[in-house]
Amino acid sequence: MGTKTIPDAAETFSEALISAQLQKIFRCPVFAVSDILRRFLSYIIEETLEGRSNTIKEYTIAVNVLNKPISFKPQQDAIVRIHAGRLRRALNYYYKDLGIADEIEITVPKGSYIPAFSNKFLRTPTPELQTKSVKPEMPADTVTLAVMPFRTFETDISRQAFTDNLGQQLSAEFGRFPDFSVISYYTTQQRAFRNKDIHEIATHFGAQYIITGNVQFEAKRLRVAVQLTETHSAAQIWTELHHHKYNSSNLFEIGDLIVNSVVAVLGDFTGIIIQHLSRGLTKSKSDNASFTTQSWYNIFYSRFNEEIFKKAYAAMQHATEKNPSDELAWAFLGQLSLMAFLFEQVTEENPVVQGLRTARTALKINPVSQHAHIALAMAHIILHNRQAALDELENTISLNPNAVGIMGICGCLMIAAGEYNRGIELIRNSMFRNKSHPALFGFFISLYHFKQKEYSLAFACSDEMAIPDLGLNIILRIATLYHMNRKAEADILVKSLKSHPLNKTWISKEFLNRFLLDEDLVDQMYKGFKYAKIPFLTVA
């Protein structure tokens, strides 16, 4: 670059200064991991520096930055607006964190794609800004989390390094969840070194939850205590003690075990943080509009009934309209669209087409969205593309092995696809790592035992489910009881169908084959129906 200057709001910046500022921004983790954000910001700044700001339009960004074809129509595709929203939030976050002391501030004002440049130190702050902490703007519909450096009284450098590494690893692992906006560990570390109170830090950064911990070394034993605090009430809502025997060669492995254990219990939609958030909204009897996407995800898979389905479906439609860059809302809407046939929900377009479209929209926003990849796997199952579904599910797990709730859902879908051993392994691993899991997992465990003709175990798992009115579960229980020759009990369930919203379609082979790809399993279930002599069942 040369020595051109850019006048903006009575200030002048050389091209070299702006270039240096751009490189500082790109070192921020939010930009470092996103090639799209770097190319987007580089393009609009370069065009502005070259005097071509009048050419910066939605169409030119789509073609030159996002590699869209020349036939691209902005009116039919919101992808540029979605990434512009991401860019604005990323810049806001940078200047409230790593760039707080930078002189040059680069922004992209709403309603335009032309960048603006200003000198932060020439502004006159208002009294309100002088007296109040400025909270960084976080991506919409996420939980803000801060991991504080763990404490230890050890003076040995290697032990101090182990202690600090726990905080760094936890920050990195929670950062892999789209549900969380994690305050930079470097920032919390610097604040802690200045002896800032954790609640002061929480207020400054708007953190809703804070993770703290301490480490003790005694002879050959290690003790690590980890706590989770909800900042609004200052209540400690979870704590866990880890005891390990250690030596100089296994400290890294022990650190990984502790981090993986903590993330499995706290993270994901089945984790304590999202559950705590969901319970708070439910207890306060908030209207549906105040529920977050994560809360709907948790509540739906926990209860899995028609009432919650319809509320969640409507909420996700509203969420994607309100915030087109909400990756989780698009992905969840895709999953709900593909399950619409289970709840007799009418969709705006073909459910599979709608499910694929919304899942792909989520992947445009975040190519590593596990929720979106689950929706794609669901679509492959419905389309009977078994191997494609299994490949998609394995890919989903690899994106974040500590997302144990998602791991369990992948296991359920593998059983639906007829991959029984791998499916049950994933479900059991998920349940072992986080005891709080959706009751729906029990249905697929029951299916697994039914397939093995272990009918007593199948019925026990089905009986333990906390979703007694789930139609699929009633069907499986009837078939299981008849295979066990417990006809009197099966007859009682058959009679209960008269008051249940099940219909003939629900127990047709065509219906069951839509999501169960193992035809032998469906035949095995159908035999039980034949013995049951269900009044509205016609056997071909």
C-alpha cells in the first residue's frame, strides 16, 4: 500500500495505519478462524481505499467475496446480510476486548457496507459512558461465559503451568459450542492478575456464568475443585471434585480427563448451564418470546411431545426471521421440519426440502455446526441414504467429541439407520459422561434390545421413559408385550389407543419405514401388532 490518506469525520489516517490496524484485528481469534470475515473486511476496506466505495453493494460482495455466480440475486438470498451481521458483531467484540486500547476504530454502520474509520481517543465521552462499564456485544442468543484462571498455592513452575493450562483448555473447549460466547481467557487472566473481583469482571463483560477452580498437589495425589457460579444471583449452582494419582509423565492426560469431564457436564444442550437457563425461564412463566433457542432445544428433546413441538417450531420460524444469522435457530428449524410428520405439523414446503434448505442455511453461517449436520443426517435417513447418513453422523461427532448430548442424538439416529452396535455405544457413552440426558434416549435403547430379541430389557427401558404418552413408545410396548406373551397387559395398552391421537397411518409399515431403515426390525414390530389385533390395523 502507498501513502494515501482516508478522511473520515474530520480525521485523517494513512493507508499504512489502516493496513496495520487490519492486521491487528485479524489476530483476534474471532477473525483468525474465519476466512469469510477476513475476506469481507479486506474487500470493503480495499475498495474504499481505492476510491470505489460507491461500488460496494450486496451483489458485488456476494460475487467478489463469497464467490457467488454472476446470476446471484440478493432479493432471494440473504447470505451477504447474514455475514455483514457477523462482521459487525465480531468488530464490536474485538474493540471491547483485545482492541480496547487501539487508536483507530473500524466499523461497518448498519444500512451500509462501506467501512467507517474513527479515532477513539478524540471522542468526548458522555457522562453515562464515563460512569458505566461497557459490555461487549455478544452474538445474539448465546450464553456468555467466563473461565477464571484456576488458583493454586504451588510455587513449582510445572505445577503452576498445569493449573493455568486447565483454564486455557476449558476456555478453548467451551468456545467450540455455538451456544456459548466465551470471554477471552487472556482478558480474564489479566483482570485476575490485577486482583479484580470475579463479580466485577462479570459485570464488566456481561458474563452470565463464571467457572472457577483450585488445584492442590499432595505427595502423589492431585485434587482439583471446579465451581460454576450464576452471576446474577451469585449462587454457586454446581461443583465437582476430581481426585487423581499422578506422576511427572501423566499430568497432561489427567488434565485432559478433567477438562473433558467438566465440559461434558456443563456444555451442550443437555449440560447444566443450558438446563439452568431453561428451568429459570420455565419457573418464571416467561412468555415464549423470552425463551432462547438453546432453551427450546433443551425443552423439546427433554419432553418430546406435540405441544412443545408446535411451540418450538413457531419460535424457530420467528427466530430466523428476527435474526437471519442465528445458526442454531436455522439448524433446529431444519430438524423440526424433518420431524414434522411425527407431530402432524404442516410445513410451508415439502418437509425434506425445507429441512435441507434450513440446514444448509445454518452451514453457510457456520460450516462446523453440529446441529445443522444432524439435520442433514435426518434428511438422509428419511431419503433412505443410509451410508450418507452414517457418514454425516460420524462427521458430526468429530466436530466436538465433548458435546455429549449431540453424541447421544447421533447414537439414536444410527439405531434408526440400522447401525445398532455403534449407535448403542454412543448413547451409553453420552449417558455415562452426563447423567442428565433426554428421556428419548430410552426409546432407542429399547429399540436396540427389541432388535436383539431381548424383550424383557426392551420393555424395561421403554417402561422407564418419562414420556408415557409418546405414540412411538406405546407402539413399541405393545409389540414387545406380545412377543413376551404378556397379552393381558398388551390388551390394556391397545384399549388405551382409543383415547390416543394415534391413527392407522402411525402404525403402517410405510410410516415406520420413514425413519427406521431396517426392514427386518419393522417386520418384527409388525408381528407384534398382528398378534395384538389392533382394531384399525389392516395387515396386507
